[in-house]
Amino acid sequence: MAGVWALLAFVGVIVVWNAVFKRNIGEAMIVGFLAVCGFVLVAGTEHGGSGRQAIREAVLESMQEEVTFAGLAFVFMSYVLTRTPVLDKLIDLLNSVLGRLRGGPVYTATVAGGIFGAIAHVGAAVTAAVGSVTVPWMKRSGVKPELAATVVAGGAGMGVSFPFSATMFILVGGLAAQGVMQPDEIVRPLALAGLWCLGYRLVLAYFLVRRNGIAPIAPEDRVPFGLSLRNGWTSLLLFLPILVPLLLTRGPLAGALGDHSGVGDVLKKPVELADGTLLAAQPYTMPDVISLITWIPVLMIALVLFLGRRHLPRTAAGWWRTIGGAAPSFGVIGVTIVAAFSASNLLGDLGLASQLQTVLAGLDAPGWIMAIAIGVIIVAIAIPLTASATMAAVGPVAVVALANAGIPAPVAAAAVLIFASTEGASPPSGAPIYVAAGIARVDPVKTFLPLLKYYCLPILGMGVLIAVGALPV
């Protein structure tokens, strides 16, 4: 059970180093990663490979992660935006429409997370797209930066909460291969479960707005709509970096582009579940070719540089000073993301998934106890892993365990996906946390407790209520 102990050590060391010793999160993540390295060097990897080689490969892979690039890109993008009036004009326009509503940007961020999540499904991409506009808007409206980052990161999991994500297909593919249920049986339960989760987030938004005393924008601070549109219509172009990749990867245009380019003629590698079940190789699709999490910040930076060109440096020395101003944020965010993903890779090498699958297979208790136990285990796995990796590792066996306790398989599958949707709100390794923190330019650790309190644990509870039938799906 070296993987389980390593996971506990990873989280425990980070908490102690950061909360007790009061060191920054980047340093804490490095120490947590070193703790996991110790387990690898002593226990070796699950496949018997060299511990040193595994550590080297884990670090190299983490530095090539899309989220590592995206986190740093959004830090730079948000910093450059503050040097131009582009975002101010967009926020004036948004406030002229919704500024009279108390907590308008908070509700907008929540609903947008649900809409974008139902389309894009990738947690970090949901955070990137929604947070690019709503985080600065919330900050301008008086919302604390850490709360703005928390709200956006807390909505990232809605991509898993709705059909038809890749995570859902990994789960139902394994269940169909075992004859547990047919793929189409989960669509209605999961859609309703996703709506329950969105409803909870809206209630939470109402609570947070009241608790934090977020007031409407004062009338004297709201620019009349006609004037704000006249002065800032070009700022609406900031939505293009979100819409263009989305249109190229989803919908009719994506289908036509995929047919023309022959993307679907190439098959991916088959997915092997932890129990040895091999899912059939699936064709590549446009989302596999055009990454939202990569292209949204790239296009956003390019557009900001164009729209704000009159207010940005024109010399190399000026740009050197500008980049230097963002350097401290680059350091913390970059080190934190690399350490988190490196530790995640090593935990996989230690056999964390198969060890927790063994624990799941041995559970035998009434339905409500099984739902709580399985929910806690899946949430724990989703701390270092993505939702897709979690479902590939233990998803089918978790559903079977709940079904054996008397819970209908489609309901159990929906509940398991809700448990896994906490990936974005699971400190310290949730990738959306660092994307949101980069946009808000805030220490990620300031979001950890609020994310656990307002999103991670309540969503775990909702999954349990769905499993036992208290929330009908």
C-alpha cells in the first residue's frame, strides 16, 4: 500500500509545511514532492522500474503538461491586461448591463461555468474560459481576489457533471464491457445530477454574495450602456479567443473540419482500465487536435497585445521591465504546478490506483455507508489524478460496488462521476486552482480551505444524496 501512504504523506507534508511552518505553497509543494520521491526510492515503482528514472520522467512529463503552460500564460495575460484599458472597457460594458444586480459577476461566473462545462467538459479549460473575463470583473466589483479564484475554480467540475464528457465515456465504456449497463442509460441521471450541482452552486453564490457584503455597482459608477458600448465595443473581441477554439472543436464546423482533415481516420491507443478491461480504440476528434487550454491563453495574449498596443512598451527595455513585474507570480505558479503533476505521476508509478481499487473491491456495507466510503475514496484519488484517470482506475469497480449494495447502476454511475467532479476543487493538486489563481494573481493556498468547505465536501455530499435517492435523478 505504498501508494496510499505516499498520498497521505504528500497531503500531510504540504499542510504542515504551509499551515504550520507558514511557508509559501510553492515551497510546500516541493517538500511534498520530495516526500513522495522518498517512497519511490524505498519501495520502487509498481512495475519494478528504477526509482530515479521514474522521478526523472515524472518531472519531465509535468513540465510538458498543457496546464503548466496555461497557468504561466494566464499569469502573463492577466498582468498585461492590467497595463491596458481593454479590460476596463469590457467591465464598464458588463456593469452597465448587470451592475445593478448584487453579485452579478459571481452569478455570471457560476452560470457560465455550467454552460461552458456542458460544452467543453475539461475542468482547466472551463476555468480558463470563464475566469478570463469574470475574475477581473469580480475584482473590480469589490470581490476579494481569493474569493473570485475560488468561485471560478469551484465551477470547473461542472464539465464532468454533465453528459457527454470523455470521463463519462471512459466510465460507461468499462461498465458496458462488463455488461453492467448500457451507455445511454446514464444520460438522463447524469444530466439531472449536473443540474442539482449547478443549483447548489447558485445557492452558494447567493450565500457568498450576502456573507461578503457584495453590493451592486453604485449608479454613479455605472457608465450608461450606450456610452460604454460606444467607448468599449472593441473589448467584446476578448470573447473571440474563447469562441474560436470552441467553434473549431465542437458543433457543425468542427465536424466539417474533422471530415476534411481526416482526423477521425486515426485511432487513439486503447484505454486499459485498472482491472485489465481494454476499451476499444476510439478515433481522434477535433478537441484532441485543438486544445482549448492551450489556445485560449495564446489567442487571448495575441489579442490583448493588438488591442492594447498603444499602451504597451515599445522598446526591449520596457518589455523586460514588464515581464519582470510578473516574474514573482511565474515562480510560485510554475513551481507549484510542476511539483503537483510530478507527485501525481509518481503516485501512479507507486500503484495508487490499483491499491485503492483493492480497497473498493473489499467493501461490504449498507448502501448509504458504501456511498460515503466510495465517495471519500474517489475524492481522495481525484486529488492527485484527473477525473478521467480516476474513472479509468476505479470508476467501474466503484459503480459495481454501489450496485451490489442495491443502488441502480445508472444512478451509481452518475454519483461516481459527481464524486470525481471534485477534481477542480481538490487542493493541493487540482489544476483549475492554479489556472484561477494565475488569472486572479493570488496565492493559491488562500483558496484551499474555501474550496474544501464550499465545493469539495458539499459536492461529495450531493453525490451521496444522489446515490441513496434523496436527490432524485
